[in-house]
Amino acid sequence: MSDASARFRRLAWRTVIGKSPRSVAGQVFLFQVALVVLLVLCAVLALVLQSKRDTSTEAKRRSIAVAQTFAHAPGLVEALRTPEPSRILQPMTEAGRRSAGVDFIVVMDTDGIRYTHPMPSRIGQRFVGTIAPSLAGKVHTESVHGPLGHEVQAVVPVDDGRGKVIALVSAGLKVKNVTSELDRQLPIILAAGGGALVMSTGGTALVGRRLRRQTHSLAPDEMTRMYEHHDTVLHSVREGVLIIGADGRLLLVNDEARRLLELPADAEGRTLRELPDLDPSTAELLLSGRPANDEVHYAKGRLLAVNQRPTDRAGCPGGTVVTLRDSTELQAVSGRAEVARERLELLYDAGLCIGSTLDVVRTADELARVAVPRFADFVTVDLADAVLHGEEPERTATDLRRVAVSGIRDDHPLYERGRLIDFLPSTPQARGYGAGRSELVTDLAGAAGWRAQDPERAARILDYGIHSLIAAPIRAGGVVLGMTNFWRAKREPFDAEELSLAEELVARAAVSIDNARRYTREHALAVTLQRSLLPRALPEQSALEVGYRYLPAQSGVSGDWFDVIPLPGGRVALAVGDVVGHGLHAAATMGRLRTAVHNFSTLDLPPDELLQHLDDLVGRLDQDEACAETAGELVGATCLYAIYDPVTRRCVMARAGHLAPALVHPDGSVTFPDVPAGPPLGLGGLPFRTAELELAEGSQLVLYTDGLIEDRRRDLDEGMELLRRALAGHPGRSPEESCRAVLEQLLPERPGDDVALLVARTRALPADRVADWDVPRDPAAVSGMRGAVSAKLAEWGLAELGFGMELVLSELITNAIRYGSDPIHVRLIHDRTLICEVADGSSTSPHLRYAATTDEGGRGLFLVSQLAERWGTRYTPHGKVIWAELALPDLTALLSE
């Protein structure tokens, strides 16, 4: 029924177009010319109407502008109040009319009697037009027949400054002057329309000429007859015909091809990849576009002889023409078909087995195993040594390392796995490596070049029974990565047809090996980058005993990081974080965040404020990534930041989307402190909250990333419980031992994600190493504090620092007394350095400046900066603390002196 309706439509179309003697190109040309003419006429008409409207609007706008300008002109109201307004206003209106380019400016009283007019004889007569709206304070425009002719005029009220209308001003243009603008524009519009018509007609002519070339100037009835003949022949032959476009789309299929390949009725117009029932090997050939001569393929229980030719010759569009013949019943082809089937199965299995991982050695081993014993008795794979490190190989086969060996027996005399081989130029391996083509050796006994490599081993190989060799280069992207050697001992020697199969087998593996090589290089680069961004050694400090571990994932580097940052006052900051994603992007982002944490920590911010600044930074990074063209994804990150004070043994921490830390108490029990869970970095708008803990001396604070406890085989709660068990019951274990034990119990051999682990055991500063005093807000108290501090330094054996510390302390206390507020508190800490802290209740921060020679003050902080190694300010909820650190004397050097 559908075929009958299609023939009816073709006959009806031929009846319609067959009445015209013109070709298809001629008909299309006439239609396009008519369409272009109609479009140009419509455009000209629209431009004329638009021009008329614009000129009328412009006339009204100019009339209103001139009338309003004159109505507000300085001196107009004073002139109206004179006994003879016309004597003053007539020269003013004429001068204004000429400068403004209008035809008249008329000033009249509220009864419409003119004071001025371009024609003096009209002065004193009634104004021609409507003045009632203007008397009500409105601007009125209209078109009237006045003394000068047909005019467009505007009437504007003149008030006395108190809202009362005392006169009217009218300005306008004659209609003929307005229409003259249109008359000047119309030739331009018509000329532009004519030019567009000429250009459009010329373009249409070129299109028609091209169409005539494509249709060979055939009339519609001739084209229809040709199509019917073509359709009859195409669907009558007993040979399958397919036309495939350059994009793999099926453009034409005849009935025989649809039968042989069992294609659906709607196959035409679909891509080959959209036809799931199509045989994979046949689909691969059709998509490749390569020439084929009677290639036999087994599909749908038939042996198909396939011929394929490209169609991109003589200006034809790209694609291929394929013919299919059913050769199932040919007895001569049956043997070849069986061999082809086995080869196809081998290639199919190779596609499934090779490249299961991104490991170069394992991929090479998969290639060796898949070919034994179906294709070869022994297979060896030799790769350039540089390939194993992800680098580009050399052009000579002088540094090939044997990475895979597979065979039907293990007692073979071939080179063992792991050996570095320098093949001589006369060997098939060296020739194939240098030329990039396969080498076939059907008789190894007569191959003198092969035997010259190692005569003694060659003799053992021949005695073993190995007699034939194919050396196929592993080639990817125009670069030879190594050689694959196929050896036979218990079957017929290799022939030329099997050489192509070996090349196809190696070619499939070459892509996977090259991908593994590139991954190895990128992985090494990412690991190197990440390790360079992580701390290489922990800083010296007395508050914590720290152990740490960082393990990169086997599948790809991530953005896990950690840090230990000494802070003023003997305090130490601990940070651990994780950047979402893998690869160089995540590693680089991790480095930026770690650097930002370092920078923000120098400001001595509390954890919640530091995370807020870090959140703003990640938000800006997200905006930068969203605007960049190369960018691939937005930044997502988590962080936990904690500050421990050994003097008070208090730890303040906050977290942004990160896992809560574990706390090992001195008795060996393990808890997970309730630290408020803030949102991940970059979301913005939500505040972070802190938790403050008092830690007993000897407690262990464990910070980690999600790679430690999360795994596909267990949920998060199970991982937390495993971590608790690994930490519990060992209060005397050192942080290094804790790190080792946790990793052994929680991590598999090949972790799927990066792991950062930080274990910090708390220390407390002895009470006799800390001294503090409350200072009254009285300048006389400074001297007493100097004496108290000197006595404490003498008690600590640091009397030689007394002079410098007295000067520093005097300046800091004096600043607090002068510019701060109560309470004022002084604390002295004897740690790795001598730390002096002066706290007061104000938030004003001192600034270092260079005083002039004539200044009486301003040198105090300069003196502090010269005497102290470091000094600075940190803010507290109740004010600020100004601190300074003095280096302790080298006792060893003093004793030696």
C-alpha cells in the first residue's frame, strides 16, 4: 500500500512539473527572482512610510523644542510687562527663528493677539490655531492653515514664575519644508532598493547556475524518468548495495542489502552505530571507509563478500559505496570463512581483554596472553624503557625492555621478563621498530640477521622447535612504542594473511598502551606537583608532637592536603582539607588553598573567620572557572582548621564540610568531638561556627580526609567505627606509630582516593614557664612592671635579655595605657622564644611608622621591631593582644666561651 501511494505521488508531481519546458534550475530561478523583487518592494514601501513618520515626528519635536526654549528665555517675562512688547520681542523672535531653522516664532497674549510674526503686518491680529490647552498649562501641537500656508506648529505657555499663564509662544514649520526632507531621502531609498534588487538577482542567478550544473539542465520529466530507471535497477539486482555518508549515516539501502544484513525498514537515514543488530565486524568495516576487495565477513549466519570504495572522487561528496554478495554456498570460500571467523573471534576477545586498566605493563601482558595459543605458541612484548615512565620513546631499538612473556610452556629459551635488550640493526625487531612496519620471518633457521643478535640463544631457540616469527611494531599516533613478537613452534609457519591479523591485533593494543603511557605521565606529573605543594618537613614547635601520612590514589591524584602552622604565643594551627576532583586541576587548586590558609593564618584569625575568608576565595575561584573557556568544572573543597594553645590547653576548631576529627584521650578511649558542621567552601552566605575543647596533656587529635574511611565496600559509619577501633586502647603510642597502625587496618593495597592523615599529641607548657600580671592604667605602673619582668627573667636564667625585654615591655604597656582601655594584662611565656604579650580592652591597632627628626614621639614600635624577632597584633572577643618574640641565647655557644 505504501509503495502504491509513493508511485502515485511521483506520477502526480511529474504531471505538474512536466507541463513546463523549463528545467528545474530555470523554475527555481524565476521563483527566486520574483521573491526578491517582492521583498525589495516591500522594503522600499516600509522605508518610505517610516521616513514620513520620522520627518513628521522630527518637525513636531523641533517646534516644541524651539517654543519651549523661547518661552523660558531670559527677559521674556520682563518684555511682556513693558508698554510695547512687540518692539522688544519682534527682533528677538526673528533672530531665534533664523538660528533655530523654523519658519516662525509667534509670541501672543492670553487672548491670542500676536506680539510678533515673520510678517509684521500680522502683528496685532489673532493667532490662527488652538490655544485653550496651552492656557491650561499644556504643550499643544497641531497642523493648521495659517498666514504662511499649511503649517505644523506647537503652542507653549509662558508663566510668571508663580504658575500663572501670562502669554503664549508658538513655533512651527511649513508642511512643504517637512515633506522636502522626504523628497530628498526618497531617491536614496529607491537607489538602495534598486541596488539590493540587482545584488539579490545576481546572487539568484549564481545559485540557478550552480543548480543547472548539479541537475545537468535536465527537465523535471527527464529527472523523474531517470529516478524511476535508477530505482528499478537498484532494487532488482541480486547484489546488496549501500551508500554510507562521511558521518557514518546510511544514505541508501536496496532490498538485497536489507535482506542480507537484516536491517530494519527505517534503516535509511540512521547511523550505523544506531543499528544494534548489525554485525560488529561488518559495522567496523563500513565505518572505517577503507577500500575492500571481496573481504569475507560472517554475519547473520551468512558469508558475505564485501567490496567497498570511497565516493570522494571527481567532486562527489565524501562517503563509501558498498556492495554485498551472499557467498555462503560457495565451497571454495568455506575454509577461508572458518579462518576469518576464528580471527574475528580473536580480535573480538582482544577488544574485551586488552586495556582493562591504565597500567602499561599489565596491558602488554594482556596482549601477550590473548594471542596464546589461538594465534601463536609464544608471545613476547618489548617496550621502550621511556614508555614505562610515560615518556616519548627513542627512534632506535636500543633500549627495549621485555615487559611480557606468555607461551604454551614455561621452559622456553626466550629472553626473560624485565631484561633490557639492545637489538642489532640486522634483527627483524630493529628493522620493524625503525621503519614502523611488521616483519615476517617464515624460517628462523635461515635468518642470519636474527641469529646475529645472540647466536648461542638463537641455537637454543631453534633446538626448542620455534621456527617462525612475526615482529609487529606497537605504533600509536605516529610513534613506535615497542615491538610484539609472535613465535610458532607446533604449527605451520606464519603467512602473509596472518601478518595482517597480527598487525590488527597489535594495533588494537597499541591504543591502550599509549593511553596507559599518557596516564602514567600525567599521574607522575600530578603526584610531583602535589608533593611539591604539600609540606616537606614539619616546622619546629613545642605545643604538639605530630605524625603524618599522605598517600596518593593509584587511579589518579586528588586534592587532599594538610598543614601544621606555628602561631604567635606558642600556639599551633592544624589544617586538613580536600578538593573535589582528580588530576592536575585538583592538585593546583589544592596548592592555592593551602597557600591561602598560610596567608590568612598570618593574620591570626580565629578558625571561623579564617574559613569565611577561605569560602570567599573559593567563590571567586568558581567565578573565574565559570568564565574561562578551558575550564572544565567548578571548585569544591572542604577544610578543618584548629588552633591549639599549650598554655591554656584549649583547642578551638571549625570545619567547612569536612569530617569531624577523632580525639584519643590519655586513658585510651576515642571520641569524635561535636564540631559544628559548616557548609563546604564556595557556597557562601552561611556562617561557620567554632567548638572549643580543653585537652588533657597527652591527648591525640586525629585529622584525616574522606579517603581514609570511605570505601565502596563499606559506608561512612562503618569506616568511622574502624578508625575508632584502630586508635583505641593505645594511649602511649606515638603519633608515627598511630599513623602506621591506622593505615594498615583501614586502607586496601590500592586506595581509590588520596589519603591525608595527621596525628597530633598535645603538650602543655609548664606553669613555671608562664608569668602574667594585671597592670593598672597608670603610667607610673610601667617602672614596677619592668622590675617584675627583670626578676622573672633572672629566675628563668635569661637575665641577659632583661634590657631588651624591658624596653619592649615599656613601649607596649605605654601604648596600651595611652591608647587602649581597661583591663590591661601582661603575660610572659618562656618557650622556644621569649614571648611578651600585652592585652587591653580596645580594638585599635598600632602601626609602625618612621618618625621625623623633629617628631617628639612615634619611635616606640620602631624600637620594638628592631629588638624583637617578630611582633604583631591579634584580636580577641574582648580586645586585642600585642605580642613580641625575642630569640633565646644560644646556651651551647655561651658555655663554650
